[in-house]
Amino acid sequence: MMYIVITSDGEVLMSNVSLEGLPPYRLHYYRVASPAYVEIVTDMLREAGAEVNVIGRSIEGRTIRHVMIPATEEPLVRVLIVAGIHGNEPAPVQASLALARELLGIGEPNPSFDLRELRRFTEVSIVPLTNPDGLFRYYSSGEWRSPGWERACESCRVNASFVDLNRDWAYLTQPETRVLHSLLTRVKPHVVLDLHEFYARGGCPPRWANETEGFLVTLTDAPYAWVAPEIRGVSHDLMTYVGKVLDKGLSPWGPVKTRHFSGGGSGEEVVWAPPNYLGTHAALEGSTKLLVETWGVGLGEWMMCDRVTTHVNACLATLEYVARHAETFIKVKEAWLKHDETLTNKASSRTFTLEGEESEVRKALKVLELHGIKYEEGTDGSPVIKLPQTGVTATALALLDSDCELNKELRKLKRGPYLLSRYCRVRVKSL
Ligand SMILES: [Zn+2]
């Protein structure tokens, strides 16, 4: 057995020496991972039975990997877990790798879950590191060696083009977002788990959140307008369940106070939110979604074990819920497809065309293509986009129709719209 040893300087070494007597969990998950470490561990996961593929590369050429852990029987439900979108949020990266190890049976058995049951009908896809350039900068900076508010490393949140990848889901301008979006289109997950860390109070070491910030974990479902009510409902149910599990004490913080952001199930209050977040975008395109965040930005390696374990437990609780409600998730996806088509005027379908310089129109069409929105050539050679289009109607309307309900509301809130014309110099005309 090959072991990975991380020295106190954070250097990754390979070793054949037995580490008997050392607690492996702390050894592995206590530290901030480097992109190189993620490659080593994902190679180990491949040897243990996962399907591991390089699905793309970052701007600086680092690999973005997809770890697929197949169902042990016929897969019914697909879960996609996304980590490492922000380079200064290290715990989810370690957590997603730890989860994969758990599911593949590497390391100690988990006493809380029957992991074979969790995998029986569920295919688990994991992207442990979406923004390797950001994490590389964070890792190389060494700022994680001790906690401190001044070490939040904002500059490592973004990718090498200084773009926040979790605000790039409308136009998909970055290679990292494009890679992830194309995976999303391929996998068509029933559930997307979006793992992050959040900012808390400053000071060195950072202080515990006070009573006004009395939460250590934040869970957010999909309370957004335009998301199919069935998806909102099941996202809410999933969030409630995961919150309960964490509050029960499976999190190392003991009974944690989970903060929930939610508009609730169907019929309850909904939030108008821009479609440029992974969480809104994935929900609009048919995935039940849960955002899990632990307090972690600026903490460096402080309480790393606790933060990682909380994320792992949130993932395991999700998989447990999915295993028990597989049929619900399948039905919800069907309901969403119907809902998506009804977003266009019921009486008539919509048709749009684009005007502008050829290069700008091409740029706009590329965005549509990346989203899987189809167009044809009109009699005068200009593109014609007809809606509804199964599964992408919501996204298409957000990009094309300035007067659609979503854009109207976002304009009022000064949080949008995210029309194509914001990204390239094209005029969209309704035909
Ligand atoms: Zn984040």
C-alpha cells in the first residue's frame, strides 16, 4: 500500500512506510490539499474502482477531474457533487475526496451508514477541484498555515483570469465553467450538491460567530422563482433532512445550528435570483439542489477536520435521502421538463433572431450552443431561435427575452438581467 505523507511544510511525499498508529483521517484531511495532491488521490480512487477522467483543463493547464463512482446495481438516480469552485475554500475539496474514499471502502468503515446501500441505485459523480488555479495560488501562498481575517485570500477565490466561476453560469466565458457545464449536460444529475465555505468574523485567530451569526453551517435549497415547484419542494425536503442530521450531532461541531436559506416548497415565497450561479442554473435546468457551506474562509487549516467532516456528513445524509426516495427524484425530473416548456406563452411559442456584427453574433451563438440551445438559419442567413426547447427554455428566455418575467423582476432588484446583449454587442429581436 502506498501512503501519502504531508510534511509540516505542506509538501506532499509518497511513502511505502507503514503509518500504523497514526490517525489517518487527521493526517489526510487536516491539511489544505494542493492540486497535485488531488491528482494523486484521484489516481488512487481509480485504482479502487472509480472511473476517473480528465474532463478539461484550467487556464494555466491544470487538470479538472471527474470521479464517477458507479452504482452497484442498475443506476436510477445520479448525484453530482461539485467542490473547489473557489480556491480559498479548501475544506470541500478534501471532503469530496474523503467521501469518494468512504464510498469505495478505502479506510475505516463508517459506523453511521451502510455505504453499500447508498451506492446501490445511485451513481455518484464528483468534481473535487473545479478551480485548480485558484487553489494552487492559495496553496502556494502558504497563508493557510495560520488563521486570520487578513488571510482570507480573496484573490485566490477566482480563476487565473480573475473571474469568479460561480458568477459565470449565464455566459460560460471561462474554460473551467464550460468544462463543468458540459459535464452537467452529460450527467443530467437528479441532485447537485454545491460545496463551499463562507466568511465569518475577523480577528486572529478568527473568533467564533456570535449570537447574531450563530451558525456554523449554512444550507440553501432552491427557493428561486422559475424553478419548477416540484424541484423547489424536493430541494427543501432534502435540505431539511440534511439539517436534521447535522443538528443531531453527526457533525463534529455537535448539535450545530444550521442556517437555512429557503423559500420553501411549492406555494411558498420564492426569490428572484440571477441565473449566473451554479445553484440557480442547475435548478433551472432540472436538478434538485443543495448548497452546503461551512464557516471556513480565512480559517486556513484551523478546524479543518471539523469542516471536512461536516461536508462529508452532509453528502452522506444526501445520499441516504436519495437512496430512500429514488422514485421521487425521477418523478421530479419529469415534472420539471413539463414546467420548462410552459415558461413560454402557453398560447404561442416564441421565436427570436440576433442582429449585429458577424463576430459578435458568432460569440452570442457560442453561448447558446454551450447551453444546448438550438438555432437554425433563417432565409436571410440570420439565426432563428425557436422556443420552447426541451429543458433549456428557462435559460434561453433569460438570455434572449428582455421582457420575460425573470428579467423584469431582476431589473427591479438591480440584480440583472443577464441578457446576451450584456456579454456581446448583439440585438435580440422577437419575431
Ligand atoms: Zn464558495
